[in-house]
Amino acid sequence: MLLVGAGAERLGKKRIIAETGAGQHGVATATVCALKGMECIVYMGEKDMERQAPNVARMKMLGATVIPATSGSKTLKDATNEAIRDWINNPGDTHYIIGGVVGPHPYPDMVARFQSVISEEMKSWQFFEKTGNNLPTHVIACVGGGSNAAGAFYHFLNEPSVQLIAVEAAGEGMSSGKTAATTQLGTPGILHGSKNLLMQTEDGQVVEPHSISAGLDYPGIGPLHAYLFESGRATFLSATDDEALAAAFELAKLEGIIPALESAHTLHALTMMKWVQEDIVIICLSGRGDKDLSTYMKHISL
């Protein structure tokens, strides 16, 4: 992120904009802008601002202006719409930092390369240090905007012995009309300047997604993940809101880790696979659950 900020400075940009769903990307962007003394505008769905209030507070504390997206489902898709509109109208002084592996080229490739530090650390030293093995058998990550999964998969893409598993948000169920399981319900289409798999009507109108987690509440999966799905290089699963909540509470009780709701979907995948004793699995926890505590509190049995 610091490299991106420095690049924007070299381009003579004075104003940085970003979109965010769960808020983590917005906080990172606001942090860099505070360090560099640059104006920061973050677009965030009005619904996401309510359910990710701690990250909204962090962004504002860091000096960012957080602008709510009030159209559509008022989530990540709509925040991205507003950010792209801003960018198109202010090309001279504005640099757009996209948080997902979505959008027009070269953004999906750039984001994947920046996020690849995740799998670089896994493969270069963390995994061997913990297990004495060079490669895992599986890497599992959640997919919405898809940046954490792209980062987790990146350095394993050319390792055919490593199975890549992506977990989408099934929301309230596949047939509920409230879901974000793109690979199950989507078809090829264009969204935010790139061809990907997209939940859409027969005449190409975007179907509004739903997920309890703000970061997975997106109707497409971007070109990288669409390719991984269509080529069969990655297996795509899905978890419902209730399944993600159950997985989050289980991890908290067993390991003392409160995961982000996005990551909780990933944990549910463990119950969907058939494992053998020799399997060694890496799970990418994409964020902490403190941003989701208000949602967790609504489901805690006191």
C-alpha cells in the first residue's frame, strides 16, 4: 500500500479514492494517506457503514472522508460504482486504489500481485517452519472481491499438487434470492470494466447480492477467480450466513481467535471436504472479527 501511495505521488496525484466493503481496505488506504499527507475519499455502502462501524470510525480518525453509497443494495458493488464515477470525472488529480481483484485492467493483476505477499510468506518460510513440509495439500480462502484469496493462492498457482479451494457466500441459501454464490448462479458478463462471472438477469441487469459479511457481498468474482473456476484449477464451495456464524463461534471457543465474518465462511469448508490423515491445510483468515462484533452480538445466546 505504501508503494501505491508513493506511485500516486510520482504521478502528481493529490487525491486518493478507494472503495471498501468490510472496511479493511479503506482503513489501509486512509492510513497511507495520513502518512503521505494526501486527501483520502473512501466510498462505502450505506448498509456496510452500519454493520462495519468500527472500521468507519478508524477511517474518519485517520482523516478520511467516508461517503455512503445509497443506491442498489448499498454494499460493495455500489461503493465501487461510485468510486469509478468519481475517478472518471476527476482523472487529473485523482488516483483510485481498488481493493478487490476486480475492475478494469491492470487492476485485477496489480491487486493480486500486491496481495501475493500472503502466499509468499506461507510458501517461503511460515509453512515449513510449522510443519517441516515444503507444500500444503490444500489452501482455502473466501472470495467476494477476491483479494485475499488471490493473495493466498498466488504462489501456489503453478503447484498442481496443491488444491485451491475458494468459499463464496451462500447468504440465506441458493434458492432464497439472497445470496452471493456467483459461481453457482452467475454467467459470463461485464462488471466494473472487466469480464467475469456475474449474477445477472437474462437481459444483463445485475442481481443484487446478499451476505451477512460485507466483504463477500459482491455479485461477481473478477477475471482471475472466474478463470480458476472455469479451468478447474480451484474448487469453489459456498457457506450460508448461519453456517459462517456457527464456524466463527466454534473457532473462537476452540482457538481463542475471533475471525472476520468473511473468514468464517472459509472455516465452514472444513466440514464439506473429505480429509485423510496426510492432508495439511492452510486456511487464510482474511481479517479480525472486532469489526463484526455488532453482528456477532445479535446471535450470541446469553
